[in-house]
Amino acid sequence: LAKTTQPISMDSYEGQEVNITCSHNNIATNDYITWYQQFPSQGPRFIIQGYKTKVTNEVASLFIPADRKSSTLSLPRVSLSDTAVYYCLVGSGTYKYIFGTGTRLKVLA
Amino acid sequence: DVKVTQSSRYLVKRTGEKVFLECVQDMDHENMFWYRQDPGLGLRLIYFSYDVKMKEKGDIPEGYSVSREKKERFSLILESASTNQTSMYLCASSPTHRANNSPLHFGNGTRLTVT
């Protein structure tokens, strides 16, 4: 199973770009990389998913290098409402999703 | 939008009680999951199900059982609640039998307190 490692916490200021990196050295050939966002008292919410190179949607970008042993979630111009916990997941190849402890992002005014 | 509904947001139960946590999804998803979330430990998988009447143990199944009699409903059962089962419980579903690129859809959780 591919284990992920993320920073425990990060602080940023409103309007800045935030990059959260996740390492997953044991990623398997068929695994996708998925990021979730969780606000207090809510379940995690899907943000973005990718397999290689770069993926962008209306919320974030995901950068994946050629060796796929890490990935970076990029949040452009964060606001106070982006304060949340962000989880990086790598598909286990069966039905199981393994969550790490996530990165607690705090956006300051 | 997919909706995953957990029957209770807050529950308080006594030690030794049998507790049922109910989860319903409205998008005909094949897979359903139960996680618990504790401070400093993140989300940990208790059980999952990839079809009606099918179930698989996750990482921390001890003290729990599950039931999936209908595709849309997945129940988590604490046979005899204990204080160390005080936690936030999260139900999730996903559409296909392949986990690799099938994002999870979560409910808003049930905060269970066992006294």
C-alpha cells in the first residue's frame, strides 16, 4: 500500500499561492493521486485528481513529476475560507483508500 | 450532486449499549465505507462494502460490524459500545468497483460520545 507523507501544518496570508507537497514513494503503476479538503464538522470533499504531469480545475492545480513519487497541490490566491485540512491519497489498487493525517492550512488576514 | 446522508449528527450512548449508525447514498454507488476520525490520527478505515451483502475489514474493525442489505444503505454497528469508541464517524461512497480513480463522497459525520 502506498503511504503518503505531508507537512502537518502550514500558514499563509490571503491572496498568496499555497503549495502543499505530498510524498508517496511506493506509488503503484495504476494508482491515481487524489486530494481532499475538510472543513471542521464536515466530511472531506474531493478537490482534484491526477495520474501524471499537471491537472487544473476551477479550484486548484495538481503537479505530478515524471517519477510520480510526489505531488503538489497548488491553491491560487487563497482566502480565509480556504482554511481547512488537506489530505493526499494514493489509490491502493483495491477498494481501500488510506488517508494520512493531512495538512492543516491556516490562512491569515 | 451525490448525497450521502448520515442519520444523526450527534449521539450520546452509554457503555455497553448496542449502537447503530446509519448511512444512505442516493447515487446507486457500488462502494460504501465507514471511517472514524480522531485528533492526531486522521481518518482510519473501519469497514467497506463493494456490493450488497459483501463486506471487507478495514484497518480497525475490532469492536465493529456492518450490514449492507440494500445497495443504498450501509450500517455500522457497535455491538457493545466502549468509551474508546468515542469519535467522529464518517460514511462515504464511490461509484465503481475500481478504487484507483473513483473519488469518495462523504457524509457530514456522526459525532458519537460513549459515556
